[in-house]
Amino acid sequence: MRFGSQLREITSGLAEVCCNIFQYFSKTNNMVAPECQLYVKYILLSLGLRRPIRGQNVTLKDVDRHVDGTYLCTADNGIGEPASARMVVTVEYPPEISTEKDVVRSTEGEMVELLCLVHGRPVPAVGWTHNGAALPDTHMDSEVDTPQDYAHDVYDAHTTQSHVSHRHTLTIQNITDVDFGSYMCIAENSHGVTNATIQLTGLPMSPMFTSSPNGEESHKYTLTWGTESLSPITEFVIKVRKSLTSPWQNTTVVTTPATWKVVTRTVDPSLAQEKNHLHYTMDFTLAELEVATDYTVVAKVKNKYGWSPLSEPFVFSTKKGNEAMAVLQSTNDATLTSTASLCRLSVIASVFFALWRSCCTWI
């Protein structure tokens, strides 16, 4: 028995793996038809198939790198030992890149590693750029040299490139301000070229709110959030405003969001930071809020490199218990009473004005 097609390398589309089975006749000229099973080592399990494929052919659809492997065809007609044949299928494809982190935070004097995971066949050549400028080829243990297009005239001792298998690493020693920016990992083979970008920054991470959205007090709310920064946080800004009309408020008046109230505070340098970690936990109490009311808040923090991105909006509410609702109802009733009084005064004024005009006309 042998494979009918000497399939070795495929790039895309469909591929068919076939077995040719030679049948032997006995002296009585009776023919016994063998039963064929096609096993795909490594591939069947990755596709979730638990049983061998029966038949002399298997069609591979939407071919990609995951159909690589050894294909084993076994035929058995019940006479003697089963016969087997193997074939290795190799798929060629353009480079594929993924990054471990899209944003890496650091600070001056630190060492950082930027990691790209690169796949491709033929094995891609890999190079790096910083803010569009090619970095020197400083591979210490590469299996493939970086193309000359990616070479650099000046050897930069504090950046080195290395890789083990598919993991390509750019190591930057003793970071300075000029090292921050956009790093691009570029991979190229005969089927194409692709890239992935990693931002190296000293800026803090955008704050993430950790407080409960349901406040425990009627007129105050303690906001808590976390952020990451290797440099001390020096300042924060909070912007807060009332949300659209709350379903807890008994009113049919359609309102637009209120204007933002901005709170800016400097941070005590002794603010606790987890030792040898990036993480900061911060809090601030907002006062003079309205009872049983929804508010929207955003925030940003600052270190010596600048401001973090603005946080995602966070919605919280002041206390909405029965007692708070009674206060809210009392406030609404007072508002309605005040409105009714104004309406009555308006009617009286209108009547008085009409009488005055009538008297003037008679005179």
C-alpha cells in the first residue's frame, strides 16, 4: 500500500490526501476487499475528532497551518497484519504575528522585554523598528538572520534581539526617555510580510473604578479606583455630573445631562503603593450630592511623564432606600408645591393686568 498522491506542500484552499490500496487474490481467485482507515496524527485531536476517518480519501478544507502533520493510512482485510503508510503534509503560509502585550509600561533605568510570537513557513525573517527607524540587528541566537533592509548603521548596545522557537524578544536595558514610543515587529517570508505594534510608555494606565455603583449615603459617595504606574502618581482629575433623569425620580420632564463638575487634586507623595509593583489604589469622597440620584464620573491620573488616558464612564447612585426615597418624595412635593404656587400667582397677575387694561380703555 502507498499514498496515491505525493502531497507535500500546500498553501491555501482545498487539499486531498489519498490512499492507494493493492488487493491480493487467493489461489481460489476469491478477492477480499480491505477496509481502509485514515488516521491523521496530531491533526484529528486538534480539530476535536476522536475517531479515525474511514475511506481512502480525506479532503482538507480551508487549509491553514493547523493541518500540518503526519497522515497515517491503515488497511486491513482480515488476512495477516494490517498494512500502513505515512505521509507528512507541510503547509506554507504568510507570517502571522501576535503580541504578549500591546502596551508595556516602564520608567527610566528599568529593563524591559517586548515579545512577539511569529509563525510562518518558510520561517520568516524578523526585524524591529522604533518610531519608524530600523533597529540594529543584534540577534545573539537567531536561527534566521534579519534582512539587510532592517540593519542599522550604529550599534546600540542597550537593545538586543533574540528568539527561541516562535518567541521573538527585543530587550531594552537601562531605559531612557528616548526609548519610549512605538515599536514594530516585522516578519517576512516568500508569501508575504506583516507586522505588529507595541507601545512602550511611562504614562499611567487609565483608571479602573472599583467602588460599588450603589452608594450607602444620601448626599456623599466615596469613589475608589486603581491604576498602574512605575513612576509616582502626582495628580488626578475627576469629572462628575448628574445622569439623565433617574427612574427613581417621579417627573415627566425630559432633561439633558448636566454640565461636568471638575475636581482636581494633587497626590501626597507618601501615598501607599504596593512595594515593587505597578499598582496604585486611590479614593476620593464626592460631597453635596442629591439623594437617590444617578451620576456619571470619569477620571485620569498623572505622573512625571504626563496624563493617563481618560477612564471609561462609571455610573453610581446615592442611597436609594425607603428613607432616602421619602426625602426625595418630600423634595419633589416641595418642588411641585412651589410650581403650583407660581402658577397661581401667574393667573392672579394675568387677571389683574386684564382688569387694569380694561379700566384704562374706559377712561
